[in-house]
Amino acid sequence: MKKIMTNFIATPSRTQAIMKEHRFSVKKSLGQNFLIDVNILTHIIDSAGIDSDSNVIEIGPGIGSLTEQLALKAKKVVAFEIDQRLKPVLASTLEPYDNIKIIFEDILKADIESIIKNEFSPGEKIHIVANLPYYITTPILLRLLHDKLPIDTMTVMMQKEVAERMAAKPNTKAYGSLTIAVQYYTNAEIVMEVPRTVFLPQPNVTSSVLHLDLKAKKDVDVQDENLFFEIIRASFVHRRKTILNNLSVFYKEKITKSDLSLILTEIDIDPKRRGESISIEEYAKISNRFLKIL
Ligand code: SAM
């Protein structure tokens, strides 16, 4: 047992040895910071609720640190990696495991829906678990959410401030259009903060693990999602302005400021409030009302 423990990829010595053996040097531009602490990985995997029935999609396996721990607990792991240089590395580090499939594609371009259909049985639960490349955390998560893929949970490591924005409550500095986009689809919870010291090389920022539970049924009724998200973006263009001022500038071709004020009042939203004080339910109410007039 001791021998297996010390042989895990996610240790400083093994990670360094793998990189040396394959003459692999990290690319900062791809957000390559590898985890070198098995305890952190175990915590992430436990927070994701992974067991022997779980199907997992990992984004960015790197040299396989998280992938290995996932393979030990899950039924099957499908991982997307953009860096072709990692092909021989992963073929060697993950060679002992027969429940892993690595797809060398950009997660932003891959046909994830078809891959899910091909790799997993219909109706089975699918979990995303990843130590995300920080330079594209938001585009990746928004793509996965907007595409309405059959995913049950996402447990993902990212820059601490981004996790705080995704899990924020109204009336806080972190609450904004990203918060609403994420919480429209999911219940979001920060699981833990992760220090820089558990990565090789160390990133410049502190990280957090965010757990997102996808809502099987949305708790707000939105009749036109495009309009809903447009209104939300418009409401946060100038954070310090009132919702009336932000929306009247954005929709100046379509509605007068005084009509806008009347409509907001009619649906019990004080026009002097700021975007950051307005809940998801209230944005749904605004967009459903605007649908009738814009
Ligand atoms: N999972 C490994 C770990 O925890 O040690 C590596 C995580 S590292 C923070 C991010 C990984 O994502 C890198 O391996 C990088 O090459 C990969 N990556 C970056 N952009 C990507 C993209 N668009 N699609 C798929 N993988 C990507």
C-alpha cells in the first residue's frame, strides 16, 4: 500500500520525474499548473460525490494527476486535453488504468454532446471534475451550461475570485452577470480554498474549488433566455448606475425612460435600485414583462 501511495503522479517527486523523463516543459499560455497533493485531489473527488457508478468528464488532464485519482474511484473517465505534446506522457503515466479515455481536443471546440452519447450509457449520471485552465474558466463553464448538456454536477478548481463571483449573493461586490448566468442553471457552493503551494509550478493566484449542482428544473420561469441574459448584461454595464439608467441607455431606440420607469414600478421593482440588488427571480420578472413590449 505504501508503495502505491508514494507512486501517485500527484507528488512533487513523481511529477518532476515525469516531466524530466519526457523533457516536458509547461506552457503558461495553456494554464499548466499541475497538482502535487493527493489529499487535495481526494477532497475534490469526495466533494464531487464520485463513486464506482460515476461517469466523469475531466477538462485538461495535464500529466494525469487528477485523472489517476478519478480512475481509481469512478467507473469511467473521459478527459479532454488540448496539448498534443502530452500524448506520450499520458500514454505512459495512465497506462495502468483501463477506464480512461483521453480525447486530444480543445474543450471549447469539441462536440461534447456526441462524445457523451458515444462514451456513456443513456441515463447514467455524468460529473465534470477538473482543475481548469484559469485563462478560460468562464468560457468553458458558460459553454457547458448554455449547451444544456446532460451533466449532473461540476466540481471545478479555478481562481478564487472567479469562484466567489459564481457563488455570490445579491448585494455583494462579487454579484454580477456571471453570478446570475451560473446560478440560473445551478446551485453553486464553494467547497474549499486551495493554496498556491500544492501546484507545480505555483500559479500567481489563490484557487478555490466550486461545486455546481445542475438544477433538473429551473426555479424561475424565463420565457426568452436571450432577452433575460441581455437585460442582465445591460443592467451591469455601469455597476454604480440604477437599473433604470442602465436599461434606458441600452434600450433607448425601443422605449422611453419614463415608460421604462412605469413598467419597472408596475412589477414592483424600484427603478432606483442597482443591478446588484436584483435577484434572479426579479430579472426573470423584468424579462418576461419586457418580452411583451420590446
Ligand atoms: N489536471 C491536471 C492537474 O490537476 O494537475 C492539469 C491541470 S492544468 C491547471 C490545466 C490543463 O488544461 C492543462 O493540461 C492544459 O494543457 C489544459 N488545457 C488548456 N486549455 C485547454 C482547452 N481549451 N481544452 C482542453 N484542455 C485545455
